Amino acid sequence: MAFKYRLVKSILLFFIVCAFTVSANNCYAHAGSLNKVAVKACYSKEKSMACQYKGTHNDLYIGTCQYMATNLMCIRNRPIKKIELIKAKSENGQHHKHESTIK
């Protein structure tokens, strides 16, 4: 009887420890470093001013400057727009790229 009690107690303790470990890891899900590009987009701006920046996958993020900790950061409040790279011929026949947004 004592063996069953210790076994149940050990299993219960194991699940409690696992639950605390999993919940502790989830606490840090959004505690990473700030996006430097988003911070730079608000460098010379004030809170609630319009801002935008280009993401790593040719995405355009449009929003307003808001405080995250002690830094102003561009927080998106509009849908993400894709930036399309369009090849165009210049007058002298060389190729170069223009950026335009798709609406």
C-alpha cells in the first residue's frame, strides 16, 4: 500500500514540475529584443506619429510610434503590404529596380 502511495505521489510531483517548466518558458515568449528596424523608423518622431518600415520578406509595415519599454517603436496597425520589385528599362538601356507597393 505504501508503495502505491509513493508511486502516485511521485507521478503527481512529476506532472506538477512539468507544468511549471512549460508555463515558465511561455512567460518569455514576447520578451525578446526589440526590432531594430522598427525602432529606427521612430528615431526622430514622437508618440502616435505615423511610421512605416520594410520587413525582411519585402513586406511594408505601416503603423504609429508607440513606447515599448523606454523606446519608441513602430507598431503596425494596418495590414501588411507586399513590396513588389519591378524591373524597368532606363533611357540608356540598363536595367534597374523600382519599389512599388501593391494595394
